[in-house]
Amino acid sequence: MSGPKRAQWYFVHDPIPTRLADLSAFSGKLDAWLGRHSAFIKQNLGEAAVARAVAAIAQVQRCIDVRAPDAGFDAYGNAWRVLKRLQQDAGAAKRRRAGGQRRRAKQAISLVAKCRRAWDCEENRQLLRRWADPGDYLRLGNRLDALRRDAGPGAAQTARRWLADLKRTVRLATARAEENSRAVRACLPGLHTALQKLGELNAGVLDVSDRDQLVASRTQLRQAAQAAVAAEDLSGLRSAIRGLDGVATAYRPRVKAAELKKAAEVWKQVLSGSGYSVDTRVESDGTVVLKAASFPMRSVEVQMSSKTNEVQVNVDGSPNCVQDVKALQAQLARQGMQVQVTDWGKGGPQHAHQRLSAGLSTGGML
């Protein structure tokens, strides 16, 4: 007997498929966005600008194809930055071109008509409705209505003042929109981390009810985050990230408990299959203890901590407990659990105290 052996155990869970599914969903939002705005970008910036947007989105897909979610989320953030900049540049180009065309027109166009066209421009209206002060937006509309009703001798001067006020308001609204866009992009790494932490939880070990609830919560929050990014809703995005973090925090101990239960079941199955009679008990601190006995007077005790991934194995009544533990390792491996010992105790193999990992593949994922 050479003393208790210590090891570390954890469940093998591949989070990459889940994270790639997340990334694919977010990439789909980029495709949808470009589908809505590509004609506007092409009209005002040309085909090369659209090609630039397509290339940025394609980089995300390439990361999905090579199963690289970390690089993919970086590419997603870059693609979103490219798309929003192209949208802003296209809007600015449209305004510049419209001004130049009016100046070059052979026949002067009334300033009131210019005001009307500027106000009716959908890009301007969307920008102002969201980012201008509500009072400024309302006053501009009311003043334009009054100008349309009364185009008297002073209408030209009034129209010039109105256009100057519109330009100032658009400029301020654009600055606010750009600042919000930067803040949204700054949240994307946090979103990536929150999704990653949640995706790394091995939901496959949970019971059906818990697993379904976790999947539903995760899907709902991921969709909320997608919508918030697409709408550049900073408050909604931060709320979704907090929700994802909260779900991960709430379910982590449940997953840990389920993993411990599953690991104990595998140990018991292997020991029973090796001819041992196995009794199981749970200590007051949550430690799972399996006591296995066989003829003649051989015993194995396995202690699994509920707080860490440490397992202690003590073989008694055997002239070569190291070989016995190695035999158990091989049988556990055939059941999908990889166990490598960190401390062989006294008289262990030459390379004692080696780091190791243990894994149990139970299938299933978010």
C-alpha cells in the first residue's frame, strides 16, 4: 500500500458547436442588415463599398468554416464597424451630392422646397427621431409647417435659418449616434465572453427540465442581444449581457452537482464491473464517498469533493496498488472518463506529482 492517490477530474464538453451556432446567428443579422442597406450604399458610395461590406461579413463566415469562434467574434465586431461606417458615409455623400446638384441647377429651386426635401429625407428623419433632442425635432417640424403655409417676402431668409438649424441638429444627432455605436461595439467583447461562459456549461449532464429551462433562457437572451446589436440599443445590449452572466452564475452549481453525480455513477459502474461490492454515501460537506470491497480482503475507497474536481483513491489489501489504480484508469477510459493521477503517494511511479486531467463525455450540449 503506498497511500492515497489524488487526481483531478472534469467532464469533457466541447463548447465550440454552441459558440459557432451563436456566431452563425449573429452573422445572419449582418447579412440581413446588408440586404436592407446595400442599395443605399451602392447608390451613394459605389460597388466597391458594397464589396467591402461583403468581404467583412465573409471573414466571419470563414471563421465559422474553420471552427474558430474567438476569431469569428472579433471579425463580427469589425464587420459591424465597417457596415455602420459605410452607412454613415453613404448618408453624408448623399447630402453633399444633393447640395451640389442644387447649386449647379440651371433654374433656382426655392429654399422652401429645399427645406421640404431635406426634411422628407428618410435617413435624416430616422437620425433625428432617435438622436435629436425631442424639443428640437418638434420645433423643426413646426417651423417647416409654418414656412410652407406662409411663403411671404421673408420666407427665403426664414428658410435659410431653418436649413442652418437642421444642419446643426443633424450634426449633433450624428455625433450622438456615432458615440452610441462606439459604445455598442465596446460591449461586443463582453457579449462574446458571456456567451462563451454559458456555452461552456455542460448542459448535457442536467436533467431534462433543467436543461430545457437553461436552453430556453439562453436562446431568449441571445436573441435579445442580437436584436440590441442590430438596433444599436446600448441599454438593451447591456441588459442581455447581464442576463447571460446571471444565467451562467445560476446554473454553474447545478451543472457541477450533476457532473459529480454522473462521475460517481461511472466510478460505481466500473468498480461493480470489476467485481467489487460498492456502497455510496454523501458526507455533510457534499463529498461523495464510494467504498468498494472484494474477496479476499481488498478494498478501494474513492472520495470526490463537491467543491473541487479533486478525487482521492485509496487501495487497500493489494501488493501493487499502483497497478490496480492503472487498471481502474483503463476501465474508466473505456467508459468515457479519462483519469490521470496528480499524486501517487508513497512509492508511486517515477514521474509522480504529474499534472493530469480527467474527462467524461456524456453527450449533449446547448
